[in-house]
Amino acid sequence: MSGKKFNTTGICIPSLHYMVDTTDMIDQIIDGYIEQGEYFTINRARQFGKTTTLELLYQRLKEKYIVLDISFEAADEYFQTLGTLARGLIMDISERLRAQQVPKPLCEEWDIPVSGEFPLRDFGRKITALCSKSDREVILTIDEVDKNADNQIFMSFLGLLREKYLKQRSGKDHTFKSVILAGVYDVKNLKLKLHAPEESKYNSPWNIAADFTVNMSLTKTGIAEMLCGYERDCHTGMDIEYIARQLYEYTSGYPFLVSRLCKLIDEQVAGTKEFPDRHSAWTKDGFQAAVKLILYESNTLFDDMRKKLDEYPELSEMIYVLLFNGKSIAYSPDNLAMDIGMRFGFIKCADEQIAVANRIFETRLYNYYLAEEMLGNNTYSASMQIKNQFIHGNVLDMELILRKFAEHFTDVYGNSTDKFIEEYGRLLFLLYLKPIINGTGNYYIESRTRSMGRTDVIVDYLGQQYIVEMKIYHGNEYNLRGEN
């Protein structure tokens, strides 16, 4: 045993944690952006590996460059005035200069206090002196850059970086070779977060930034290689290709979700009555047990998702329609709800259509909306009262569920229009199904068939899988063709 673990909090460190090898991604960032002297923003959804990426960049770059790696995570007091910002940055950067063995005279010159009258301008002169006198080029990285991006002081700081960047390009100044800002928001367009409509500002000083197009999602191959490393240490006998494929299909490579599912299998599924050891946990059934755990746990990612749905009702409404109406929604970059959903990583654009970003998010969102519908809903109550009759010796009687649901639907909604059935049929069926499988089974909607205008609900229950296709009934002959 190596003592490594799967990590879902803070920075992932290769020597301590099982993680996907991101060497190719780091190479792309260094060769395509940093070596080219680009200023850019790594803006991705929460817990998408931004902080780990900055740390990996630091480890690769520190031998060749001076890397000033700072964070605005706990820097609220910096943004009171231009003076407090300049003094705070001088303090942070001074610490990083000494950590990288920058010559003492240069460090002492950096530490000289800035002018009280023009602190930001004086700070700019310090940058020029540092970058012109150092024997190595200097790179600045700032993590959590949007934590305090809601005031003019931050905009002034970006303006200084922009001014020096443009002067360096024309040979009139010396400044950072490259600047990397990391956060959820793209600081090229801060108006959504910062300002009320009457105060909207489109002219971000960060319009000099290069578009960051590197794919940071994990791949099936990368996940499989990570599992190979785990398997060499733990000898579980797992089918690596199968588990890697399942991890990717459920997460679409969202780094936190991949690591979280692995951590749940390794630390919470293994050692239970059903899965007494790692050998039994790293299986199809063990994976489904981990899926069930993640869908019902509270973590920072899901808590943030719920907050954003409450904060942006137009986003919540769009996702509700996408999930329950089963209709395609064309992607538009000018749609506010879509822009928000893409920014936070809840949705994606696939073949010019909007889709939920991954299967875990999709099922979690279904559960979120269904929970709001449960209380007082006739369909949920009807199923709850008779749910025990659908389980026979740990086997789910799906045919009986369908018959009973059809009876209930006919009694309560028999006179409904096709439009009502299209818009609410899936919702009602899932409300009927949920109390029956709750706590034991999982379900998800097969997205590949949804894009073809069909609706398949996949139910996993104690090792058995059931596929339920839902469509409007147009007569027996049409139905027979569908079955064939």
C-alpha cells in the first residue's frame, strides 16, 4: 500500500493522491499560452480542478521562471482602497520572491512602501523594476480572482495589468511575461456578477486576455490510467475499463465527481455489509452504491447548485423544461439563462442543443424538482401507499409498476390533452416511481435517446436494470411498430 487516497478537498498532489495524469493539458497551457506571453483566465465551474492546475503549472514553471502564485481567497481587506490593495499585494509577492530564492537586494527593493498618494502607479513601477532587473522572467498567477471582483478597485488593478501588457508589447515597459487568473467568472465580462442592469459595464480592462480553450475535463483513458495506479497498490481485481467507462458516462469527466465517486467506493462502500472488501466494492454493484451515496449527500458542489437555482429563477425554469418536457432547446450564446448555466457547469452545448452537463447532475436535478412536487401530489401519494407490493424477493416488478401507474394516470388524468401528457407525463411517472425505488435503486434519463425525440428511463435496482420507454399512445398498430 502506498498510503495514497482519492482527494476531493483542496489541491491534489501526485505523491499523496490518486489523480488523472494531466501532463498533456499542462503542456498545452505552457506551450500555447505562457511561452507565447499570453494573459488569460482559466474560468471553469466550481471544483473543476483550477487550483490544482495552477499548482501543477507552478511546479513545472518554477525552475525557469519566477512564479508569483497568489490567491484572493482570503483577501477581502485588500480591496478597501487602492493603498490597501497595493500593500497587500506587495506583502504576498514578497513572500513568494523569498520562497524562490530571488536575490536579497531585489527583495529589499520590492519591500519599500508604495507612495500614499499614488499607490497603484507606484506598484506598477515596482513591477517594472522587478521584471527588468531579475535574471528570470516573471509570471503572475492569481487564484480565486473573482472572490473580490465586485468593485472598482479590482477593475483598476486589471487596468494596470492591461496598460503594462500593452506597453511591453510595444517595447515601452517591462512587466510580467504572462498573467493567469483563475475563477468561475470570465473577467473579460464581469457585468453579470458586478452590476445592476442600470450600472452594467461592458468594457472590462481584461479584454486583452486570450481565449482559453484547453479542455480540462478528464478523459476515459486518463481515468483508466488513474485506476491502474490504484490497482497496482490495492489489488482489487476490478475491471478497469468497465469502471473507467462508468465513471466517465456518469460524470462526463467532471474532475470533482470522478474523484468523489472513487473516494466513496474506496472509503464508504468498501467495508459495508453488502461490500465487505475492496474486491467486492470495485464492481458494477459497488459503483451503483457509490452513485446512490453521491446523489443523496450534501457537498459544496451540490449546495452551490441549489443556491444558483434559487438565485437565478430563469435558469431553474429552463432546466425544468429541459428535464421534464423532453423537448430540444437550441443553444443561443445571447440567452442569459444559458450563459449562467454554462458558466456554472450545470449545462453544456451538444450538437447545438442544450443538455445537462452530466448524468450525476441530471439525476440530482430531477431529485431536486421532484422533491418540490412530492408534498400534496396525488401521484406520489398513490404510489407511496402501495409501494411494498412492487418488490418480490428483492426483485422489482416493473410490469406491475407500469400497470398500476397506467390505472392511476387514467383515473386522475384520463381526460388530459396530448400537450399535458407531453409536458407532465415524465414528471408524473418519476413521482410514481420514486417512493418505490427510493433508498435502494437509482434512475436516470438516457440522453442519447432524448435527442432523438424519445424518452427512456433507466432504472438500476439491486443489480437489475430496467429500461422504460415513454411515448404518447397513438393506437395499437403504432404501438406494435414501436415495440418491433
